[in-house]
Amino acid sequence: MAARVLGYLPQGFEPFFPATALDVVLLGRTPFLGSFATPSRRDVEVARAALGEVDAGGLEERDVRSLSGGERQRVYLARVLAGEPRVLLLDEPTASLDPRHRFLVLDVLKRRVATGVTCVFSTHEVELAARTADDAVLLSRGAVLASGPVRESVTERLLTELFGVLACVTPLADGRPLVTLGTPPGNPPQGRG
């Protein structure tokens, strides 16, 4: 069954009906339930652990419709993680997250990858991707601009071409690139008089 192997997080999702955060995360356990079965004690434990992993344990009894965008994003990621998939497909997994939770989510993904899980995610936050990903694919107007190891595909020239702003890529001590994006070429920042 594909749902036991593949976990998918869409870019955005609006809840249509009242449900607690725990109920939403338990939906990730659906592939393990029989017809008309209710979640087992283990299913609830896995769901609670997934909420805790993304720092959303305190939200489990809250209606997802009342959550902020970042809280909701973490709950939906917990739903995917609760399914214990071998492959994660995540569209903008750090969208709506504050800096602390961005890094927390990326650490969660790295830990999953360390256990043998494959993780593919899309993001416009190239700075975070460069610090997290092993490989990168840069897309421009639906075509592949570059692909391969982050150290080779995330370059100043390619990022400047892709985003239309000056890019600075500085290698860190571990060899990963530190990316900063600036102003559009030819448009220096304007000072205030």
C-alpha cells in the first residue's frame, strides 16, 4: 500500500471541519487501520510522539481551525510523520514557521533521513535548503537550471541567475554553503537622506 511508504505534505491546506490536532495527526495512521477500526493505543502513542517531535504536543486538544499558520503547519507535518513513511514528499515544509521552528523541523527531517528515510522537499528558502539538503535541484520556468550536490549546484552565479538578486555563497567549516541573498544586480540599496 503506497500510503504506508509515501508521506506527502501539501503546501497549504485549510481544514473543512472541526478536529483536534491529535485527531488530524491520527489520520496519518489510517493506512494501518482495518475497515471501520478505531486507532489503537499504539496509534495514539505514535501520533503524540509525532506532535512532540515538532513541538506541537501542547496543541493536541486544540481545534486545528483555531491554530496559527505555523502551528497548523507543524500539526500537518506531524500527521505525515505519524504514518512512518519511508519517503517524505514535502512542499514548503517550513512555510509559516518562525526561525526556531524552521530549524527544529529541518532537524526532525535530518534525523528521519539518518534512519534511512528519503526526504524530498521544495522550498524558496534557499538559505535553509543549502544548510540542510545533500542534493539540490534548481528550477527556472519549469526547466532544470542545475542539479547535484548542494556544494556544486548552489553557487553565486546560479542563484543570482535564478532569483535575479545578488547572491553570496560562503563555504562553512563543514563545507556546506552559507547563502545570503541581496539586492537586484544594478540596483544598490538606497540610503535614507
